[in-house]
Amino acid sequence: MDTLRAIALMVLGMALLALSDAFIKLSTLQAPSGQVMMAIGLGGCCVFLILARLKKLPLRRADALHPRVLLRNLFEMVGGLGMIVGLTYIPLSVMAAIMQTAPLAVTLGAALFLGETVGWRRWTAIGVGLVGMLMVIRPFGAEFTGWEIFAVVGVIGLAARDLVTRTLPAALPSIVVSAWGMVSIAPVGLVLLIVSGRAPVFTLPAVAPMLAAVAVTAAGYLAVTNAMRMAEVAAVSPFRYTRLIFTASLGMLIFGERPDGWTFAGAALILAAGLYTFVREHRLARARQRDVTRGL
């Protein structure tokens, strides 16, 4: 029963995060993307600050200035910039498909920079996923605008952030790390706002989606966190990919998007490659655990 509840929570979390993407895109239709980025960063930081207070965790601590924490914040900035700009200028369904390559990018980065062993099967899956992303973007096609590059930059930044997160001091609470990561993207939003030359917009149609994005992002984060704690990772994590379905559906319902066959085919390849990589990594982890147990 706990597993079923955990799966339901994970699906709910993905639906909420998809709503967050939609609210962010709605915000950028009314206000500068830099302002939206600042709102998401500061609003998210406030949410994590409240959570930290409830758990009596101080945000001001020496290990928050650890070099790897600062490096993680840097990648958070890059990822946040890519995501916000990408959501501003490209269809939501295209953005969703590109962002689903992030787990493959993490596997690739772990092999290149953390020395993790990746066999030919997972290398093949990574290659298939990249082919799927190229099918979605079509860099030499008539539909290519150039803004898709920002979505790719967002994937690289978030994947690098996750890789650095693996190496952080174990004593540093996740809530503290998340709070500093969120607040770090606010200055990037300010720079983006200044560069754009646009004035901030504080009308209700602009501010309401920003506040909604912060709220549903926080709720989605809590749902995913609770889901991961209630059941085994192997049972819950594959349902992360339901975000692709939710986000693409919202793109069609709210923004009238109509993804073509290339987008659907590319998204299917990315989905298949990501699921296979996850299953393969889980099997290898179980095999290593069995070897350790036998050694004892």
C-alpha cells in the first residue's frame, strides 16, 4: 500500500511541476523573463527558508560556503537561465522533451567526470536519447529558431548541478543546499532583466502566474520528496517521466500547441532511453549489493 501511495505522490509531483512550467510560460507572456527568474528564485528561497525553520536548520552555516556548494550554485544559475529563457521562447512540448534528457546527461557526466563505469548498453541508450533530442530540435530544419539552445544549456546546467550534489558533504542538509541554490538564480534574473531593457510588470495577470509557479513548485518538491521516502527508488523513479506527458498536454490545452510527428518520435526515443538507463543502473546496483553481501 505504501508503494501505491508513493507512486501516486510521484505522479502528483510531476503534474505539479508540469503546472509550474506552464505558469512560468504564462508569466513570460506578460512580464520580462528576468523578472520571472527573480521571482522564482526569491520565492523558492522563501519556501525553503520556512521549511528550514520548521526543521530548526540554520541557513547561515560555514559549510554553506563549501567550494562544491558554490560550484553547485553556479550550475543552478546556468540551468535556471536555460530553463526560463527556453520556456519563454519555445513550445512547452518541445521544452518538456528536451528536459527529459537530463537523466541521460547525468549518466554521461558521471562517466566522464566522476569515473563511474558505464557499459556499452548505457552508452547506446545515451546515444539514442541524444538522437531523440536532435529529432525534437532539428537544428538544420525550418522549425529551428535558435532558442532551443537555451533548453539544452538548461539540461547541461541541471545535470552538472545534480552531479556536484552527489559530492557534497553528507552533513549538509538538502533543504539548506536547495535554499542557497534557489536564491543564487535571483541575481542572474536581475542581470537578464537589465540586459533586456524592459521594465518590470506588476499587474495581476503577470504576478499571479509567478506566485502560482512558486506554490506548485514547492508542493511538487514536497510530493516527490515524500514519494522517494515512502518506497523503493526502483518502484517510484520511473514515474518521473509522466512529467513529459503532463507538460506536453498542458502545452496543447493552454497554448494550443500541436507537436508534429518528429517531436513525438524524438520524445519517445528519449523516454525509452531514459527508462532503459534507469532499469540498467538499478540492476547493476542490486548486483553490486549482492556481491558485497556475499563478501561479508
